[in-house]
Amino acid sequence: MGWYSGNSGNETHPVAQKRPNAWGLYDMHGNVWEWCSDWYGPNPSGAVTDPAGGASGDDRVLRGGGSWYNLARFCRSAGRGGRERRGDGRASLERSGGGPAVW
């Protein structure tokens, strides 16, 4: 298991402090979310490859396996969400199971 609220000490950690997964990849679950340039919105209908997302919106896409702030149950590869940018440069906490994200 990666870094999550139960073992992180409420802070991020340098990469590769935990064991890698079966493919040799580090930090695929926990530690930090990936903030993407895609706008958060409904998934396209039908099969698509690497969809770009909407042209605009209020929330950016977050991908990844949870973060140092999340409960262990949110630290999974299928985790997805969006965050609304606040005026102070941080993201709101209302989406994706909670937790701050730096813009």
C-alpha cells in the first residue's frame, strides 16, 4: 500500500519510499493525485481512444490512486474525480473523496 491518511503523517513523500508494484512502478496508489489539463465532465458515448475532454469548464480532471490525505479505500487505480480551482491557488475539497490539491 502507498501513502494514505493512515500512514503519511499528513504530508507527501519522495517517490520510491515504498516497494514497487509487480511492473516495477512506484507510487501508483496513494501519495499524490495527477492533476490533468482535461476539463471534468461526462464521459463521451461510445468507444474512444485518449479523449481530450471538453473545451472549457470549472473543474480539472484528477487521476491516480488517491493521495496522502485519502482513506485507504480511495487509493485505487480506478479513482477519478475533478477539482474546482479556488482563488488561493488550491483546489476545493468537495470532490474525489476529499483532500487538497495544489494548482
